[in-house]
Amino acid sequence: MPSTLRAALIVSALLGCTVRATAQGLPSEPVAFAGGRVTVSGDITAGFGSDDTGFFNFTDYEHSALRLFRVDLSTSVALNPHFSLLAEIRDENIETLRAYAFYVRVRPWTDRAIDIQAGRVPPTFGAFARRAYAADNPLISYPLAYQYLTSLRPDSLPWNADELLRMRARGWLSNYSIGNTEPDAGVPLVSAFRWDTGVQVHAASAVLDGTVAVTTGTLANPLVKDDNSAPQVAGRVAAHPIPGLVLGLSAARGPFVSSTAARGAVGDGHDRSFTQTAFGGDVEYSRGYYLVRAETIWSEWKLPSLGAPVIDRPVSALSTYVEGRYKLRPGLYVAGRVDHLGFSDIVGSAGPQSWDAPVTRVEVGAGYSLQRNLLLKISCQRNTRDGGRVTESTLVGAQIVYWF
Amino acid sequence: MSRFLFLTFVTLVFVAFVASGTDVRSARNGAIRGRVDLRKVPAPAEPRPNVSDLGAAARALDISDRLRSVVYLESAPRGAFESVEPTHAVMDQRGERFVPHILAITTGTIVDFPNSDHIYHNVFSLSKTKRFDLGRYAAGKSQPVRFDRAGIVRVFCDIHSHMNAFILVFSHPFFALTDNDGRFRIDNVPPGTYNVIAWNEGVQSEPRAVTVPDGGVAEEDFVLR
């Protein structure tokens, strides 16, 4: 069945279900058991959008964020005032059910806002990844830093600069000669579609909160089981000096390249050297009927220097977006986002060039709440890219979100 | 002669009108009282599992508001719809809750929504009776909303999904909010027979016919849930 037809059927079915759900009084609030100690909530999202031939919105080789049917079920089990178990299972496009989050939260002192979380934990870095749920995102697409697939892969390495440059704008399906030579999707700067595994400590006060995490993967490649010999360390500090204002700073560093790929490139014992280092800053301000957010992320990857022309310095990327939302009337808002992702230059046989093709996206949209927990979004985005087979693309999309 | 007859007719009509009015006024208003027995107390809305949060949010639940019901006359006596001066009521936002959780008002009432928390709230309703969105405002600020149509208004916070409240808007004054034990009393009800309904958190009883005696008190108990 063509993907457009399947998406249309899914949207129709969801609309039908939600209308029936309204009539039958399906939950509009989390379902609670055991005196409120166990709560279950859900998010159902169905998207329908243009055919994205330039792979601007793809989250891997097969899935576009514009055409996503997603079911999330989250649960919290409060064992006692100190221990909670939290989990989220997710299914995308009726394929594989995955545990997106699964961790234990420990609050050693009930009167102090200090929490320790262990397991598959929420992202420490940045602001967007923790609000990636459809109802929290005023638009349909994701910011480029969190979704756009660069040509880099943790399991496959380019032999030289020319090989890396050949994969410009091919992040949706890149392949290199070192490590895993099979074509596969590259990685974004920060993945919003998988969470990392490890331990996280969070402390909060009235105006400041901070988090430190040690995890197995990296921002670009979160993992359940480590694929190299060292963990990632990430931290975030957020200040909220006045109501409505949040200022955040984040940093992370960890080995990015898998042991297998590193061994194939430079032999044993060097997989700690090929790191991803990232810094981010974010700000959010809201008041009355408007909300403005901005976030910038700089990320650098160290790759082995192999054949000529060599990749003689780390490759980096810088992404910045500004988004806003304004409520026109009860239940109706308009939103927009301007987003750019740029890459550093490397020197190939043909001279210096950015190692991946810079991308700019401008998206505008609107949302209308049919009822409190049933939101319909539409958006139009314009993508431009300095390279690749498709350099310009205008895409439209619609999304319906039901949550309880 | 014709003038005399006309004046006599007018006088008789006036006397008859006054006499009929005197009859009504001489009837003494009564009251309806009783108790609403909640077989199951509705649980307060739980926050959504904050799986994506970096830490737990401290919050104390209070179910006392859930014990309160509203009892009202389905059809009001004549004269109940006379216009009255707009009054004010308050629904506070405190401790990530609306206080009170249930508000019963008459049409024309202006409800103030102060924010007593140190965080933003965003009061809104998409109810057919009244759609409004007050936007985000900080502690110490308040926004008013005037309710001109009778009906039930569900109130939420756009930022904290577990915050919700009910505002019941009546076109007449014959309603009462129960106390935490379920006891209620509707005063100043003209003598007559009325359909009375009890309501709690979206659940309502079947209309019950209650006769208010002249100057007396009618008793009626309800069981809900």
C-alpha cells in the first residue's frame, strides 16, 4: 500500500476513533490505579504530509517526521515517597513496540528536590528533546539539530576527506569504507528519537536547577548497551529568574565511534579518542498569549586521520533555531520556526568545502483544539540545502494529536 | 357617564391586580434542604507521568473539594429571572490547583482568576457555555471573566494538565453548594413543586419532584455515583 494512502487511512481512522472516543467519554486525564500510585497516560499522533523526496524530515531511511503515526503510553509507579518507576513504550507506524524510557527515580530526601534517575533516562542536554511530544511542539517538524540526519555514522568511517564529502546531503543513507560498509542512516546532532542509558542526578532550587548524567551512548547516538570503552558525561544548568523565563546551558562529551569501527581504522585501544563534544544554549520566554524559544547547539566530532586528503581537524556543526507561538483566540494558535544547520569546512581534492550540506528550514503553522486533548495542526515548511539531489523543497503537513 | 364607567373599570382592574399581588406576597418563601450522599468520592486528577522530566515535582493532593456537590432547581419559579446586579466570585490558582474546585454562580457574575503561585498558569476553557483563554500571567495578577450563559464550564490550565475545575452557571438563584458532608440548603424558594437535581463532578441525579410548603422546609436526600 502506498505510504500516502496508508497515512490517509490512519488519519481517517484516528479521526473516527477520536470522535467516537469523545462520544463515549474516553479518558481526558491520566488513568490512575492503586489510589493514584500508578498512573498511565497516552499520546496518539497521526501525521499526513507531502512526499519528502529530499529526505529533509526523515528520522531514518524509512520514516519521515511528517508522516508519523505514533502511539505512546507512559506510566509512573510510585512505590513509596522515595522510589518511582517510570516507563514509556512507543510504537511508530505500527511496526515495533519499543521501550523509549525505562528508569527508576530515587528521591533520597523527600523534602529536598534532589533526584537520582537510573536506566533509560530523559535527555540531559538541551531543551527540545524533553518536549518532543506532539502536544508540546507547536509545529509538526522537529528542529534540525534534533532530527536532520548528517552523513556521520558511529559504526562507519570515511577513509579520507573526499569520501566524507561524497556523502554531503546523503545523511538519510550514507556509507563509508571503514567499519560497517552497508548503507545506513547517519545521525543528527542530538537524537530526539532515542533516549540514552545511564545514571542522572538532578537538583533544583527556586531559581536554578542542574543535572549531570553519565550514559552509554552520545547525544547523536544514544544506546542501551555501550559500543565503545567509555561513557558520555553530560550536564545542564537552567535558570528561571522570573516566571516565564528559562535560560539553559548544556554540555556533553563522549566517545562517538564504535569500537569495531575504530579498530578497523586505527587498531585497538583508540576508541576513546573519537569523541562527540557539544555545547548548547537555550532560552524560553512566555507571557500572555505568546511564547518564544531559541536554541543553539554546536557539536564537534573527532574522526581518525587516515588517507589523503586527510580529515586533519575535527568536523563540527552549528545549529540555531528560533520559534514562536501566539494564541489568536481560545483553542487557536499560530506558530513559526526559523532553523539553520551549518557545517565546518574540510579540504578535499577539489578544495575546501563544508563536510555536509548546510540546511535552512522555515516553517509556519497553526493549531486548533477541537477539544482540550484533541489538537489539529497544519504547517507549511520551506527547506533549502546547499547540496544534494534536491536542494529546495516546500512541504505541507497536517497532524492530529490526542492525549490523555 | 362614560367617564365615570371608565374610571370605575380602571379602579376595579387596579384593585384586582393589587389583590392578586397581595396574595403572592403573602405566601411565605420556604427552603429545600437535605444531603447528597456520595457513594464514591471522585479522585482528583493525577498529573501525567512526568517521564521526560529530570526530576519529580512535589505536589500535595486535596480531595476535600471533590466531596462538594451542587443541588439546584431544574425549573425556577416565576420572577426568578429578574435581572440582578453583576456580582463577583473568585477562583484562585494555588498550589497547582483551582480553589475552589467547584463554583456555582448566576449569569452575569464576573469570576476573578488570581494567580497565587510563583509560577505561570494559563486558565482556559473550551466549553460551549463559555470559551476563554486568559493567557499566561504571574503571581499577584488576576484576570476576570464574565459568564453570561447558563451551563457547565470546565476550566483548565494550559501549562499544568492536572489542574481542572467546574463552574456551574445558573440563570436563577435557586441552587446551593453542599458542604464536605454533603449537606445543603436552598433558601427563599417560593411555595410550589419543583424538580430538583444533584450534581457532582459531571454526574447528576434524576430530577426529583419536591414540594416546598408555604413558609416551610422540604427535605430531600440524594445518592450519587
